[in-house]
Amino acid sequence: MTSGFALVARFELYDEAAAEAFDVLVEQALADIRVHEPGTLEYIVHTVPDEPLTRVFYELYEDQAAFDRHQEQPHTRYFMTETEQHISALHVTFLRADAGKGPMAN
């Protein structure tokens, strides 16, 4: 049996300037997530080799309620509002853990 609530978000950015501005906003958001969101277990931002305008987020929360609290945070709302100007596409995939190894895999 596994638990938690996870998603993958893929952000496509307009250009290099947009990517730089987006990365600054990510760092600001991460600082607040680390301090204010104990239910956010993993929040990992990846760059993609050979795709410099792509960022992929892996997010793992204790449960749906922790994700909902994340969405309501002022820093999350600010991040989503401010990044809109830099994003050409956003794809979000919600995940269900069926098996695995890690802190949320029982």
C-alpha cells in the first residue's frame, strides 16, 4: 500500500530571459515552501538536458489536504501569477503511487 499525493508539472518557457526570471521566482517560492509547508514532502525542480527552456517539477505531498494547503499559500499564488508571463505551456500530470521505494511507499 502506498500513500501521498503527487504530481509532475512541465513548464515550457518563452525564451532565455523568461527562463532566468522563472528560475528566480522558483527560488523565492522554494524558500517559503521549505519554511511554511511541512506537508510538502518533496518539491524538486529539474532542468531537462537539451531543452533549456523546460522545467519539470516533481511534487509529493502527505495527502490531498497538504496539496490543497500548498495551493492556498500566498507564496504559491504569487508564484503562479508572476510566472504566467514567462510560460508558453504548462502540463500537469497527477500521479497515483502503486508501488515503490521511499518514505511514502509502505
